[in-house]
Amino acid sequence: MQLRIKGNFLKMKAKFEKTPLFPFCFLLNPKSQSGNIAIVVALSMAVLLTMVAFVIDTGYLYGAKNKYQNGVEAAAMAGAVSLCDGDPEDVARRVAVANGLPADAVVAKTGFYDENDLYGDFPVYRDFVGEGTIDYPEDEFNNAVMVMLSADEETLMGGFVGKDEVTVGAAAVAYVKSYGVLSLGDDDNINVGFKRDGFPEFENCDMHSNNNISFAFEPDLNGSNVTAAGEITGCREGIWPVEAVSIKPVDWTGLRQKANENGAVLTYSDFEGFTRDNPNNINNGNKCYIAGANKLYFELKEGDHKGSAYYYDAAETPSNAKICIYQDHDQAISYSVTNFTFASEIKLELTKGGGGETHPILGSENEEIVSFFCKEKIIIRGGLNERIKGVIFRTENDLEFDFATVYSQNKYYVYARFTADGKIDFKRGFCFPKPEPEVFLFSTKFGPPCPATVVRLGKL
């Protein structure tokens, strides 16, 4: 039995030694297996080159995609900044081409970006809807620019992967973030000092401070956000700390140039020596004069000012002087004043003129808004609260809004945006006659988000 097993083992060993295992058979028998080696090497090289081609093309296309994405984002941001001035779509296209994007592949469109998700998802893009489409919400304004690109890129090694071109796409949307109340000073506060609960309301009126925000009573927020880089007191829905906000500085040179071209550049001499009964007529109906202790009165003419700008130059002005925006005393009743810009290098005060309803209604709920820019403090006082229908206030100093109720109504609407480099104080003044109104309602929903406050990239 043992001899038989040993014999079989020796036969198997001899057979194994004559037949080398694959792939070592090619090495042990090179003459008979040379053709098979060539096939294996060729297949291996093809696989290797295909992998190399895939890696190279993937890297190249990823680089192209990254370049295109950066380009459309830069173009969308530039277009959003231009929403308030010029042709945003043209600006976006030009910036895209300047960033190396093919001109014939770039599409730019303006529209509305629903930052706070007030309308749910739009059919095409979740939070963006193009201007002029059936889904565009009523009473909204263009606040965003979308830039899209779809371009065919040639693959570097198309012969190996079997595809000579690949379509690369990119898209971005940038929108203008408009704050209702914004304090930029890192050591300045926003103080909302009202004397009773639920007063006022903030509707679609975001508020932010680069320092602290305090409320005398819990505010009623309706589609509004309250944020601060410091602390928030008196508001359970406030969010802090968050990053500080920075915005583009006021273009004083541009404002002066605009006044030179369509309006008037004013100096102290335009007011000096003139009185209320004998005013200086400026620019087709506006009047200038001095009353009281260096109060420089600028009386607004009625109606649409058609984009005019007025600029006060502080040269040779007494240090205690201030500009007072006032009612035209020739007007017996209140009237609307729209579509103009006023810039002042000295303190600016807005107040009602005369008694009863004899004071101007500033701004409008459409594009005919009113803008005030000031290098010093802005003070808003008197019975103007319910007469602010679409006004932008921007100061490089402090801002004070002294509430004073003159008429009995259930609700006063203040359509305004307040931006200050310093502190912002909302003070509760007198109320006559009784009873007090139920609420002051602040809203930024009155016109295009101009001038652009903060431009951000949105989500698609």
C-alpha cells in the first residue's frame, strides 16, 4: 500500500515539474510563450493609459468647473451691486468674460431671491425667480442676479476615453441683503426704547448691530430677524453673537457729481441773508433760508423731483449749524415729495412744518424713493413718523428717531431703512390726542433694495 502511494506521488511530481504554473510558464518557457507576453503587456498598457487619461481629464475638467464657478459667482456679485445703478445683466456678463468665461455661453438674468423663504420653493429654482415670469411675487422688487454657464470642453485624451467633449456647467445667484436697521459701530448700540409691550412691530425689517441691541419691551417680529455681534436684550428671538457686518462706504464724490449734473450743490451762502418770508429759490421751487440759531432750512417743493440730487458743502459753515428738511409753507395741506437724494456734510434734521397735517409725505412705495446721506448726526423728530413712505437714511455718525404721535390711528407705517456708523436710538415721544395708536410698524418693503447694503451669494 505504501509502495503504491509513493509511486503515484513520484508520477505527479514528474508531471508537475514538466508543466510550470501560469504566469510563470511564460518565464520558464520564453520561446514558446512570447506571443502571450505581448498580449498581456498590450492589455496592461491599454488599461494603464486609460486610467492615466481618466485621471488627467478628470483633473482638467475639475479645474475648468472650478474656474467657471468662480467666474459666475464673481459675475453674479458684480451684477447684484449694480442693481441700483446701471444694467446689472450687462455688468454681470462683462465681469464673466473678464474672468475668462466664454461670452456665448454666459446667461445673466435679474429677479427676486427669497432669502427668508416667504413664498416656499419656486418651480424652477428653489429660492430664485426671474423677472417677468408668472411666478414672480406681487409687490416684490428685483434684488438678485443669477449667472449661468454651460460650455463644451474638449477632453485632453479623448481618444482613450471615447469622448472628445464634455459639457461643463456652473451657476450662481447673488442677492442684495437690505437691513431695516443697521448699526456698524463695534462699540455703538441700537436702543429701541418704547414704553409698552408690543410696540412697535417689525415686518420684513431685519435688524443688526455690530455691538449690542436692547429692547425696552419684547418686539413683535413678522418675517424679521434680529442679530448682533454683541448681545441682544429684551428679544427672545434675537441671534447672537454673529459676525460683524461691513458695507461699502458712502460715495461722497459721486453724490456731489450727481448734484452738479441734476440738482444743486449748496453752501452756506445759499442760505445766508435769506428768511422764511424772503427765501432763496433753488432748483425750480426748492427754497433756502436761515431761521433761529443757524438752522439752515431747505423747503421741499411738491411732487416728483425726477431723480434730482442736492448736496450741502460744509465749507465756511458755522460749527453749530444744521440742515433742516422742512415743509414748503406755501402749501396749505400735506403733499408728497418723491424721487430725490439729499446729502449733507453737517448735521441733518427732519421735522414737520406747521401744525395739523401740514408736512410732507416723503418717498413712495415704488421706485420713487427718497434718500438722505449725512456725515454727521441725523435726527428725525415731530409728526413725521406716519409720513415716511419710502426713505433711506444713511449716516456716518449717530441716528435718532424721536417718535411723536399726532393723530389717532390704529397703526402707523414707517417704510424706511436706517443705517448708521454710530448708534441708533428709537425714542418714544409725546402722543396727542389720545388714545395712542396700537402700533408703529416698521417695514423695508417699499422699493428696490437700493443703495445696496450687503451683497451675498444665495443657494440654488
